[in-house]
Amino acid sequence: MHIVFFGDQHAESLGGAQVSMRLQRKYLERAGHTVTMVAPRMHAAARDTAAAADPAYLDLPSVPITADREYSLTWPGRRTDRILDRALTRRPPVDLVHVQADFWGAFIGHRFAHRHGIPAVHTMHNRVDVGIAAVTPLHRPVLAALNLWRRRALRGIGAQPRGADGWAYLAGVAAESRAVTAPSGHFARRLEQHGVFGSVDVIWNGIDDEVREQVLAGAPAARVPGRPRFIWLGRMSPEKRLLPFLEAVVASDVDADIEIVGGGGERRAAERIAARAGRPGIRFVGRIGYADVLARIAAADAVVQTSIGFETQGMTPFEAATLGTPTVVSDPDIAGELRGGLWAVPAADGEPGRIAALADTLRVAAADIAAGGAPAPDPQVAADFRQSSRTAAMLEVYGRAIGG
């Protein structure tokens, strides 16, 4: 079977969806299938060079849209359609389109599936209303503009709703899909309740089985002595709430080592908070490879998850649980899905209240860790989160979609 993935961003760029797509490809190819990954060409020089050498990548003409040139945009339209069709004639016939995008990648993918009569599966990675509200106070007019763009780009593809909110947008994007999947139960329920799709399959994003085993084999049998070690991982953008986390660290005066992994537009602001606090225990690692990320999670005493209402799954708490590391969890939906092995941050009104609640929880977690009383993650999460099991579940969805 030849499956074509469509993404908003290149699979070699930073992001949980991109990590998931790379893993899906690896395990689908291991099962004997062919995968082509269509996305905008990268403009970050080092990763663009690596991506260009990979035959599975089909890079579309694009323009960079962030200052660090990490992310880019391909305009959906007839010119892109022609470039894509021409490029895919040099590859095996396509059996299934798997759209894992929410914006231009979704438009391009569904236009291709519709044009050629190929069944499409759509994985929802992004709750667009919360994400847009986190980065701009003009989120309502932005959503209205996005819905207008969606109706024009997908004209004639399924029943396009006239609404102007985030749910109407997602329903229109998925209108002609044979199946829709979501990476968590809480997001799947919301998609169904808001009429995005009738029945949404829950398929978690997974962890690489082999890398997990290697990391666990190299991890010490007992905790390494020292101060409690907290790790925060992710994209440094407002919806991830890195800056409030650092403010909570300062307010907590917790005696711990804090490691920050990732990159993005808020890094300098984050470094300024750490510098003003004069805390040598806050260390910025930057962007690192997947295996190194997992090794650092396994070595930490706790992962800290800080976004609220934005995540459709939240990869790092699940990766942590699979590696035996508990999590300080700010999002109640993620806490419910993890089923244990966590410190839940109490709900609070306003950002100052949320920062204070997180500071209190960090103090509790540090005390539990120091006393040897950290909660243990649910072992069933480790079994259910392996990528091999996730690929097997997705292949069932593929078979159903192809069968009509």
C-alpha cells in the first residue's frame, strides 16, 4: 500500500506532530508499506539539507513564515496542485491519503484526494480555536478569515459549513474524509460533540519501541542522588506557557535543577527571566535529537507540562509515563488520560493564580521526590503508547477507509 502523508510543516521541523509522523512512517515501512511525506520545503539550512537526501520526502515550493526559518507555508491552489500531481507520477500509485495537517497542508491534501478519487483519513493534531486565541487577541477575525479561506480552497469538497468558529473550520477540513482520528480521548469527544465528525477513532501518538528499550537499558536501576530534577520540553511559544512556568519556578523558590529543552520565539524572554532570578539551577539545552530527548526524560525526576486547554494529546507526559517518569500536569484533560503517575496542578482563576498554583505544586513534587515518594505512572500507558501498537491500530483504520 502506498500512503501519502500531508503536513502543514516538514517532518524534520520541530513539533510533536512531526515526531509522530516520522515514527508512523518508520513503522509503516517496517510493515511493508510505502510512505510519501508531502510538506512545504524547509528553509533552515541544516535540516533542509538532511531532508533533501530522503527519498520519502516530497517538498513543495514554500516561503518561510518564522524568523528562525523553522516553519514555512505552501500556498494551496492550482499551481501547487500541478506540481504535486507531476511529482507523484514518478512514484507508485497512491492507495490512501493521510492528512495530518490543519491549514495549507490539509487543503492541499484533501484537494489531491478529491481530484483523484482516493480515500482520505484525517488525523486532527490541533485545536485551532485555542491555539489561535493563545497567540493573538484578534482570534475571532482570524478564525473568520480562516473559514473563508477554507471554503474557497475546498470548494466542492464535501459539505462546507458556513460557520466562522474553530469547530466549523475543522468540520469543513474533514468533510470528505473516510475516517477521522484524534490522539486523545478528550479531543475525540470534543470533535464529536461539536459535529466535526460522527465517530472519531482514538489513536495516541506513540513512542519508538526500540529507542525506548535502548533508553531504559541505559538508565540507572535506582535514582541518582541529588536535588530533584525537573524537565520542561517543547516549542517556546505562548500557548505552551514556558514563561509562566519559569515565573512559577522563581515564586516557588524550590531547591531543584530545572532543564529546559526546545526552541522558539520565547527563548530570549525565558532566558531573561532565568537570568534576573539568578538561578544557576535553570539550564537551557536547546533543540536536541529524539533519542537524547527520551534519555533526558528518563533521567529526570519529573516532566513539567504547562499548557492548558491547547493540547490535543500532549506528547511529553505520555513519553514520560512510558519511561517511568511522573509528570507535573497543568491540563486536567491530560491528567485524566494519564490515569496516574502525576501531580495535578489545581485549577485557578487568572494567570497570577495559575502561576501560584503551579509554584505550590512544584514545591509538593520536589518534597515528594526528595522523600522518595514520587507517584508511579500507570504501566498500561507504557503498553498502549508503543508505536508498533499505534501503527497496528491505524492500519485497521486504513483498511476500513479503503473498503469504503
